[in-house]
Amino acid sequence: MLIPFLLAMLAVLLVLFFLSRAAVETIERNHYEQRADLYRFTPIKEGDIVFMGDSITDGGCWEEIFPGLPVKNRGINADTTEGVLNRLGTILYRSPAAIFLLIGTNDLTWWAYRQDDEILETYEKILQNCMMVSPGTKIFVQSILPRKKRLSKHILRLNERLEALAKKYGDIYIDLYPSFVDKKGEMKSHFTNDHLHLMSPGYKKWVDILTPYLNDICKSQ
């Protein structure tokens, strides 16, 4: 009697799990559509500096962090390399001065998992589109940030290939990873409260790294 009961309980738990995941996906999809629609309502202008990516970028108050600069936040929670590729056109045709890309970590989740070759293929299409549609836009490829230890080697491999990809297209690679990783291969604990998203010290470190690049952009304009 015990085994059938345990199997029944397992089945119930699995059903509840998948129902919960479906509910989360609906919330994420609705949020994505809301943010994308808002960005269409407030389009990029020529000469803007665009921060593009997922929730890590979305969480930055870039207009407040860099007051007086024409910065625009185009991060969306749960976005992936495919998502960035699909919405890139609305940004490129406005000829922004620069785009800072930080994308790829959500491609590693088990529910949206993609092979490295698939991730890099999509990323390459992003860089190709940037070159073809807006060749005057400076593209900054930022390394994927550390997460939990089990993903550390995987992220390092991806970052190596991202660096090579940026070099191939003459874009600038910004290696954030060493500044955010601890000795175990995880995100430094004072930068995050969930092994992924940034707290204020993490954003401060990020801003410290990016500031020289933004200063160079402003000097060249």
C-alpha cells in the first residue's frame, strides 16, 4: 500500500509543479509583452546609449546612474538571446551611439535550455544585424555573470566563445566575470541575494567597470 500511495503523491506533486511553472510562464510572458510595448511607446533616439538584456539589465536605473547622459534601459525580465534578436530591429534603425549587451544567462535554465552552439549562433546573428543595420553603433559584448557553482565552468566556456565572437565582428568585449565571481565559482555573496540578480553593491561594481567606456563614447560624440 505504501508504494502506490507514494506514487500517487509524486504524481500530485508533479502536476502541481507543472501548473506552477505554467503560471510563472504566463506572468513572465505578460510582463515581457508589457515592457516591449512600453519600449515601442518610448523609442530610441539617434545617439542614445542603450543597455539591452534581461532582468539584470532591467533592474538597473540607468538614467539615474548616469545622469545627464542619453542612456536608455532596454532590459526585460527573463529575456534570452532569441528575445534580444527579435526586438533588436526597433533599436537599430534609430542609430543609437552604443549598445551594451548582457544576455545569455536565461538560455541556461532547464526549462529554456539551449545548446551552446545554438546560443552562440543566435548571438552571432545579433552582432551581424548590428553591423548591417547600424554600422556606426558601437557594440559592447559583456560577459555572462556568474551564478551558482554548478554553472561556473559552463559560463566560462560560453564567455570564451563570446569574446572570440566579439573580436570577429570588431566589437568590444567587457569581461565582467572576474569582478563578480568568488573563489567557489559563484556570484560574490555581497553582490546578490539569489545567486543571480544584483544588489546595489553589484550594480556599483558594474557601473565602475562601465564608466570609462561611457566616458569614451561621450568624448567621441
